[in-house]
Amino acid sequence: MFKNVKPKWYIGICAFVLTITFFIFAAFPLQLKFGMWGLAITQLGILFIALIPVFLFRWKISDVMPMKKVTAKQLFAMLLLYIATFFIVNTVTITTTYLFPESVQLSMDIADFFTTAPFLASLIIISVITGICEEVLHRGVIQYTFKDCKSELAIMLFMAVIFGAFHLSLFRFLPTAIIGFVLAYLMIKTKNFLIPVLYHAVHNAVGFVISYGADSNPTVSMPLESIGVFLILSSLSPFLFYTGVKLLNKEKPSKRTKYATIALTLVLPILGIGIFALSHSQTETYVTNFSMTPSVNIETPPEVVKFTIEKEGTYNIFVSIKDETHTVTTGVRIEHEDGEIAWDVGGIDLFANRFTNLKIGVYNVIFTFETQSEQKTPVDISFSIE
């Protein structure tokens, strides 16, 4: 044991790096094999890693994770900040999905992952266990190692980056970074570890309930109007943030903060209405857009669908293929009448989106199926070119 080792930022970084290493070499295989139960084991691993420096350097638990009685004011402020963040985070997520349709696959995978354990067990794992274990690491140990930093904003920004990177996904980085920023703020202002734990648990529980059992067959794309709707709803966020921050601060908000709140409250709905109107002014024209559900076994021949390109240009090609058994490998080849292949992709539970240059002429979309089963399995196929 080491004595009198003060918390330094590099200790927190080491704990974070050790956790990511644990993710790569142990957590991912555990979750792949055991599903949600693997996630529970992963969270206990995170808790163990987080507590290593606490016991190694004999830090006081009450210093690293100060816990007090949760006051009504703290709870109300936390809920206001949660609701405000909910709209902002969902706006960012929907925008990301619109710009990068392939990110839908991640949401589908998460929704499927949630169903690998009974509803109540999954809810406890994702909200209570995850909320506690991840907060011990982030708002507990890592944020504690930055206690000597004099800038609260710097701490919150750093904790935001750490929390975003912790989820190991470019598509999830910004939404989770925003949440990490708010969690760090709550810890700084309340000095009560229970508040970020409650926030984290509520956030995860709501996301879980919305995602659990959701339709795993995605729509062709995220409508542009959805961004507009959430921007309009996000106009509530500046006021909610302002009120929540005011409850947690003894000082009165500055005039600059008030003006910024008013400006954002006005700008967000205007921007949202503009995007919503723009989405309705656009007419979606599909070169081809179809769905089918062939029954597939070892003897199933390829399916061929024709379409015609009348004007050369860049087109958005989307394909989603899903089967309940997750055993059918489906190939998709887009071939011009002269034999030139425009796109060739394949896989199990395929989800792909690509912008491709297509020249004038007739094309064949050829679907091939590989399975060792003699029993027929329905395969849901959605395909579009626009």
C-alpha cells in the first residue's frame, strides 16, 4: 500500500486506460457470449478497476464519493437538467442518424442486446448497476483526480470528452459527451455523488424502456422533419437549463446568461420550423423502392430485381436485410446490363447505405442466399435507390 499519495490527473487517466483495455480484451467477449449478463459482469469489472487507486492510495471513500441526503431542490434541479438534456441529446442523435444512416445499425444492435435477458433483469442491469459502477469510475475516481484544477469549465469539458470516448463509438461520442458534461456539473455543484448516480440511472432507464422490444427493422432513412420537430421541442431546453442551474447556484445568473437563454429559446424553434418546412417542400423521388420477404433455405435460387437509370448521377442506395434466426448470409450485387458491377456487399443481418455513381441503363439487383438449413426461413428485405 502507498501512503499520502494525493489525487493527480494522471491517476485518473491510468484508470480510464485500464478500463478501456479491459473493455477490449474481456468485456466485449463477455457481452458477446452472455449478453446482458455479460454487461453486468463488465460493470462489476469497471467497479473493481475504479476502486484500485482508492484502496491502493488509501483515499477516503467519503472524499472520492461524498454522499449526503438528497434535497428536494437538488432532485428537482436534476430532473430539469435531465429533461433539458433529453431533448438536446435526441436532437443530436437524430441529426447524426440523418447524416449517417449506417448509424441506425448501432441502435438496432443495442435494442437486440437489451432483449438477451428478461425485461426486469435488463432494466436493473442497465440503470441501477451501470449507473452506480460507471459513476464510481467517472464522477468518483476520475473527477476526484482533477480536484486541484481551478477551472470548473475545464473539468466539465474534460469529463465530457472522457465519457464520450468511454462508449467507444463515433456515432455516440457527442450525445454521451453532452451527458458527461451535465453529470460533471451536477457533481461539482452538489458535491453529492448520489445526484449523478440518480441522473445516470434515470437516463439509462428511459432509454432502455424506449428501446426494449423496438422494431429492429429500420425505416429507409431518418426523416428530415424529425430534426425540425426535436429542434422545436429543444426550445424548452435553455429555460430548463437556466432554471436548474439557478437552483444549484447561490449566485444570481448574469445578464449575459439571461440574454443567451432568451436568444436560444427564440432561435431553436425558428430553426426547427425552417427545417420542418424544408422537409415538406422536398419531394422524395425513388428510382426504385421495394420490400420483400422470401422464404430461404439451402436450395433457394437468387432473386433478381431490375431497375432503370434514366440520368447519370450519384444516387443513395440503401439495403436492410434481417432474418429471425440470424443464420442466412445474403449477398447484394448491383450489376449494369453491360456487366459492370456498381456495388457488391453481403453479410448476416445486413444494413448498408452508400452513395454511388450510376450511369444510364438497366441494372439488375441480384440477391443471393447462403444457409445450411433445409427448413425455410423468412428473410425481410428493404431496398431503395433515390
